[in-house]
Amino acid sequence: MSEITAEQVAHLAYLARIDLSPLEITNLTHDLGQIVDSIAKVSEVATADTPATSHPMPLTNVFREDIVVPSLTVEQALSGAPDRAGDKFRVPAILDEE
Amino acid sequence: MPNAEKKNRAELMDFDTALELFEPVLGFEVHVELNTKTKMFCGCANEFGSGANTNTCPTCLGLPGGLPQVNKKALESSIRLGLALGCEIAEHSRFARKNYFYPDTAKNFQTSQYDDPIAHDGSITIELESGRLVTVEIERAHMEDDAGKLTHMGGATGRIQGADYSLVDYNRGGVPLVEIVTQMIEGAEHDAPEIGKTYVAAIREIAKALGVSNARMEEGNVRCDANVSLRPRGSNVLGTRTETKNVNSLRSVERAVRYEIQRQAAVLAGGGTITQETRHWHEDTGITSAGRPKSDADDYRYFPEPDLLPMAPSREWVEELRLTLPEPPAARRKRLQAAWGFANLEFQDVVNSDLLDAVEATVAAGASAQAARKWWTGEIARLANVAGVAADSLVTPEQLAALIQLVEAGTLTDRLARQVLEGVIAGEGTPAEVVESRGLAVVSDDGALIAAIDAALLGQPDVLAKIRDGKVQAAGAVIGAVMKAMRGQADAARVRELVLERAQAIE
């Protein structure tokens, strides 16, 4: 069984800003443990000369030319904002600095 | 004392004493904003100074359905910058998500590079004012996108502290950056502050010479985070480092490094410990203050960006780009100083005023190097300063070269040339046209001069008598009157010669 702990799950949930109940933390600790165990099984088979796959498509070098295309209007850009002030997004005071 | 103030007034140890007790170890992260036409992953304009939130789209706002695509020009610029820093260019490179929540980042992650940066393992050698050469090893240069711009509202100071709320403009969000990370710099000793300044200046100069960035620090095109740690003399265990952010002028880099050395030395000597944290640099007060504790890299939960495909720049392309590299700025400076024969101070003056290109182009247009230097760093710099603009925006090197040639041919005195320069700046045409339209050429017609001299001598008979008695210093009064009559458009030495002649000749 893996070494995923409830503390790790709670920390991850905090980093991802997901509010979890104690029951959810217990369940996710179990689920994540199983996932980590499964990955460990795959690692047993994958030798050092098997390159890691980060993308399922065997493609590289898909680029865009440096040409300006029209942006959203300010109204469109701000249409989903919970709050605004003039043409800017308005957000609550940021408390974790200074 | 209020808490905030107490926190800001750190004890500082004298710099020399700090260096006796501790050895500083430095590291720098310099962000260079690329001057591509569009952002890194979408076609929104990369433009400084547009109306707020006018350059955004679903991709750079992190809205559902946005799909990033790599700007090929941004990759090209990153590779060229990497090559100019002596780096290896990766055969396989990919982007990664750096996950964190902060309102200047609408996607809730920064698209950056983690374990496969585009460039790695380079170095540059910088020269300090003492002539000491320092080689700074570059660990990596990676591509990433910039964050939006926050404005803190309410509170007294416009700073985060005490703000009621913040406003966000996402125009800068998604603009391409290259972050250049050095290896640890050891052995800096007393030169540590100057090494910081000189290193950032060198990066800025290289980016500018390559043309990959506007490289204006005042517009945030080049931004520096300075890492400083101290270890006690005789120890080989590294001290805890702080990362000072937001150091955005060369002078500030120097001051911030010095400040952190003095602050950390005082903390350590007092038996305290250094907290690993980011610190904020305050340009106005010249101090740093504690920011958030530095997150572990693990907390960013980096993972390969699933929406972007890996990059594999072909070796042929990399070699083609290598051929486009300009002469390294340091080598160019050496060559130009030797060619122009400038003294160190003269040359530094040109470099510090950012007028190297202007002087070089003026010399190429046919002016002598010394005259080009004097005009650019003298009268033109003065006028530019008064107007609050860059010197090289006032006149072109070709216009100045033409003006200098008129002085050297004797058509203009320096004083007249300054008037012609004003006309050129006012848009009255080429120097020759301004001379013509304003009637400013030196009067070299002796007939006109003699008429004016005779009139002046006869108007001051007592002076005439003195000159005839051999008191030649009395001629000054007549020369002054003649120059005035000629509205300054005469060569004073020639006037003096003629005054002495005419004093004996006239009846």
C-alpha cells in the first residue's frame, strides 16, 4: 500500500483551493493511494530506456506565426467578471504579501 | 513604534564589517520580455500602454475553450538569446504548468518550463570598473508567459499593505518572457553589489543588441530577482537565501544586494536566523521587506502542459540562428573605443548615455569621432534633457554629421552651429538649408568685416589711439563691437587680426 497520508491530501486540497470534508479526505487518501500503487506497477515494467510520455500525440513543432489577430472587446473580456471597476477586473485585497 | 514600521527598519551591519565576517553568495533571475508582435500563446497584440484589457482573448484569460499555440518568433528569439549567452539549445523542450492562485494570473497557472528548458548551461563574462573579469555561469534560460498588471486601491500608500481591493489589467498576461537563471556566484566578495548591477546591464545589452526585447527597464522589459545568502568565513555550508523581487533598475540591483548583505549580516551576528522568503524592494526608501515564505517547488505541482506539443528545434535551424548573432556588446565596445581613440571617461560617458549607436552612425556618416561625441553628449544631450526625450530622437546621425562638416569647413562657428542645430530640431530642414534660410554662415568676406571694423575704430578714437600706441589688449572693446555688429557671424580670431591691421592703416 502507498504512503499517501491524509495530511498530504489535505495539503493538496489547500493548494488547489478545494474544500474537502473529513470523509472526502479519507476516501481520497484511499483512492490516491491506489492510483500511486498502480503507477508504481507500471514503473516496474518501464525500464530506464523507455522515454517518459508527456503527450499522446507523436507531434512536435506546431507553431503559430507572429501575426496579430483581433482580441475580445473590453466588454466581452469583462463579461464574466464577478466584479469590475471601469475597464479593469476588480478583485478582493490580497493579504498574503508584505 | 507601530509594528509595520519596526519591521521595515531592519538593523544593518556596516558593509565592510559584514564582508569580514561573512562571504556573500549570489544568484540572479532576470526576466526579459520579448518584443514579438503578439503574445506567447495567442494572437493578441503584445503592446505596452494600450487601454486596459483591450488585448485579451479566451486563451490568455484562461477561459474555457482557449487553446494555446506557440509563437514561432518567440521561440526564435529565445533560442537566439540562449545562443548569445553561450547556452546549449535543447533538442527536446516542452512547457509545464506552474500552478498557483494569484489574481494577476487568470489561468491559475503560469505556462513555464520545468525540466526541459529551451536553453541551458551557458556563461557570460562581465568586466567590473576595476577591470576585474567575472564569469557568470548560466544554469538555464526558459520560456514562460507574463502575468497581468495589478493596481492596489485604497489604503494610504497604493501598496498591497492596507489596500481595500485591487484592479487587474490582463494586457500583459501571456506576453512572452525568457527567464535567465544563473548558477550560484561565489567569490564575489566586496564586488557583490557591482556584480549584480553589471550582470543585469550585460543581459539587457545583449537582449537589446539581438533586437529580441525593447530592453527598457523603466517599462519593465527587463526585471531582476536577486538571491543573496551569507555564510560565515571558513564555513562551506551555504546560508539560507532570500529572493528580492521587483528590482527594476540597475542602481536598485546594486543597492538591493548591498542592503541584503548588511541586513542578513546583522541578523546572523545577532544570533538570529534568515527566513527563506521572497522580499520586496522599495525604490523610494531603499530597503527590502518580507514577502510571502518561499513555496517549495513541489507546491507548484508542475506538470507537462497537455495543451501544447513539445518543441524540437532542428539543429540546422539553430545553426542558422547562430549566424544571425550580432557582435557581442562587450567586444564591440572594445573595438569602437580603440577605433575612436576615446579616453575611458569619454567612452564611459557615451556608453552610460546610451549613445554608442548614435556616435557610431554619426562617424559612419562622415563626422570625426571626437566631434560626434562632443555634440551627442553635450549640446544634444542637454536639449534632450530639457525636452524630456531621448537624445537620439532629436536629430539623425546624418544631420549631425552634416552640421559637423560645416563647422570643420569653417562655414559655422560652434556658436552658430548650435543655432543651426536648433533649426534642424525645429524641423526647418537640413543643416545647409537652415544656414541658408536663417542666414547663419560665418562672414568670411573681409570687405564686410573691414567696413564694420573701420566704423568701430572710428567710433572709439581713444581705443584706436591706444592700439596705435601698442596697447593691443585694448582691441578687445573693438572686437566686441564688431562681433555684435556681425551678429556673431564672424570668426573672432580673424576679426582680431584685421582690427590690428586696420588700426595702423586707417586715416
